[in-house]
Amino acid sequence: MVCLLLAFATQAHAQQTDEQKKTEEQKKAEAWANFQKMIEERVHKDWPWLKRYEEDNAKLPAPAAGEKRVVFMGNSITEGWINTDPDFFKGKPYVNRGIGGQTTPQMLVRFREDVINLKPKVVVILAGINDIAENTGPSKIENVAGNIFSMAELAKFAGIKVVLSSVIPAKGFPWHPGLDPREPIMKLNTMLKEYAAKNHLGYIDYYSAMVGPEKELRKELCVDGVHPNMAGYKVMEPLAEIEIKKALK
């Protein structure tokens, strides 16, 4: 029995030592690998992840008389917003419908369920970075822009005001090493800005407010070079509020 206890203790100590030896980079790599595994499993079971907000949407009442509901449609940058700075959403008719890892075709599929059926006055769309990261395979920037344009057109047809958002800067992706997104991001942002101007839509230029000298997301504004931290969201919030107010006039 004593030998058995010693064996367990030795094994536990070895496991603890191994855990301590792991660098922060290794832990981050494992976290991203687990995240990608989850995304891969989801692709085969519920590709647009309609189940993610199905229950929340069912519980959300129709807008009250005079309520100016705003839906934030996006990926992990949008989803992380409400987790990082919940006070920005608190007490306002803001509905967050971000899903981490999503690309524009996935958002387009769930756009009716997660935006149109909620009957907002305004939708703020922030999308495209995960397409550039090739989360669901390589994509032409023209196709990425086209998916965002399609969401905007669906919203306009439903009487919803549209605010498009620039993709925020990034120099690389922790989950896709070696991929340089800087030029594609700038190209997509140019297309979005021109489309918004031509079609009289709102446009939020997060990019210009957050970009660094190497066309990266400034270090003080992010967690990992892609996702904003609290300081990053504090830069984004007043820019979003300005365009939302314009859209609601």
C-alpha cells in the first residue's frame, strides 16, 4: 500500500513538474488547438452554429414601443466585447450576436435567425478577419466582401439600418502561423468603405484608430495581436456609438 501511495505521489509530482515546465507559448498553442478542434467539430454538426443563440433568441421579447434595438453581428471580436466590457451593453437595447471563429458565409446563413427576426432598428456588422485567416478555407476577398454586402442587402430589405465596420488591424494569427493578413485587410476595408458610401450606409473605421506602424493591432490595445483588450474596446466604443446615433436619426 505504501509503495502504491508513493507511486501515485511520484506520478502526481511528475505531472505537476511537467505542467510547470510548459511555457506560456505552449499553453497558448494548446488553447488555440483545442479551439480549432471545437470549430472543426462544429462545422460537421451545425456549420453556422444556429444553436448558439437559438434559446436566447426565443426568450428575447419583441422590441417594445419606441425601443431602438441594435444587433451587433460578428465573430469573436464582437462576442468578446460583451465579455470584456459588459457595461457597454448594460442598460441599452444592444443585442450581441458574435460567435468566435466564424467566417462571413457562416454569418450569412444565420443572419435571418440572429438579426432580422430580432427586429432591430440597426445592425452593426463586424466581419471578415476569420475569412482572411482561412478558418473555413481559402477565400477571395471579393467573395468575403460579397457576403458582407449580402447581409447588408438583407437587412435593408427588412427595413433595418446598416452600419458596416472595418476589419481591425492584425499582423498575423496565433492559430495560423505564416499567414500575413495585412494587405488583404486593407483591401477588404477599402471595398467595405466604398460600398458603404455608395449605398448610404454607416461605416466605422476601427482600423485607422487602432493600427500601428507595421500595420499591426497596437500592442496596448490587444490580447494576442488579433483580439482587443479593454483598452481596445474603449477605442472602438465611441466610434460605434457615433455611427449608431447617425443611423437612428
